[in-house]
Amino acid sequence: MKNTIIAPSVLAADFANLQRDIEMVNNSEADWFHIDIMDGVFVPNISFGMPVLAAINKHAKKTLDVHLMIVDPDRYIKTFKELGADILTVHYEACTHLHRTVQAIKAEGMKAGVALNPHTPVSVLEDIIQDLDLVLIMSVNPGFGGQSFIENTYDKVRKLKALIDAKGTNVMIEIDGGVNNKNAKALVDAGVDALVAGNFVFSASDPIATIADLKEITSK
Ligand code: DX5
Ligand code: ZN
């Protein structure tokens, strides 16, 4: 039996009831909190920053999976460690010296992830894959929740899985954007280890049951 990681994206939570929504995730079968940090420069949206992450960290009892959609992420690696990040993912497209950035994340004791935009081929990771803990494939263009899933993602997952296997390394594959109960199982069958779900979880009438359902259909 597989244990697919389910990571609800806090971006889709009700910020006026953030503690309630965090407790919901704590009490669910979810594995991680997915935290989207957007700077309005790398992506055309601003989400939330340090004070909100500090508030999340105060109540969250699960792994904090932080997805940085910001330019020049090196400036904030230490800060995100202090704010409780367990996994820190930067965008390939935002890093000129990606190898240095990845080493700096690991030196702080966090797991290092690299995210790829929908247009970025997985082959760009060929010479860094062995240094990574996680690759996040964006299945929508980053910046907003609630967008539709890009079908080419399956193909990218298969290519990434082949690259990981060819290098004989152990890297998790995470998918972010438009995940729901219709595409979750096929994604896992293609090689995905972790699924981010924002709107599908938080807009559901019963988010706890929705998380349990995602966990069940992906664990067969
Ligand atoms: C998009 C973010 C996602 C977003 C996913 O830029 O990286 O994590 O919250 O939301 P849904 O699941 O609603 O597409
Ligand atoms: Zn994200």
C-alpha cells in the first residue's frame, strides 16, 4: 500500500478563521501544510508573508512545506528556517545559482525542493537532481489557486520519474495546482509522491472527509 502525502494549501483557507482551518488540517489525515509565499514579482499575485507564517507555525502540528514563488529566494532562507519551514522549495526559474541555493537550504537543516513552471522541461534538473529532496511540478501557472489542471503534467511526471530512476536517487515528486479526486489516482500511478490541494479541500462542504477521500483513492 502506498502512502501518498496529502498537503492542503493554506492559500485556500479562510484567513479570518485561520486557526480553525489549521486545526482542521491537524485533525485530518493530511500529512503536510503547503504554504504558498508569493511576492507579486515572480508571480502576478501577493499571498502572505512572515507574520502570517509565524501564526500558522504556532498552531500547525504537521510538516510545513513552504513553496516560495519569489525572486532571489536566497535572501530569505534563514528567515524561513526560523519561521518553521521543514521543506523549502524554490523555483528553478527564479534561481541563477540553483546549486548554491539548494546547498544553502540544506545547510539550514531543511529539505530542499525545486519547482518547475508548466513550460520548464524536467531535463533542466539533470545535473542537480541528486542534490534534491523534492521536485515540485506546477500543474497550473503559479500565482493563484482554483485554476484548472494542465494535462501535460502526466507526461512530465513520467519523464521526471525516469530521470530519478536513471540517476538511482531518492527524490520526492510533488504536484501543485488543480488537484482533485478525478486526477489524483492517475498522478500517483504516474509516479507522484505528494499532492497539494487547495480549493478542492477548503471549498468542500466537509474538508476532513475530502482529505480522507484523497488519501484513500491514492493509497491503493
Ligand atoms: C498556486 C499555488 C498552489 C495553489 C493550489 O500558485 O502554488 O499551491 O494554492 O491551489 P488549487 O489546489 O486550488 O489549484
Ligand atoms: Zn504551491
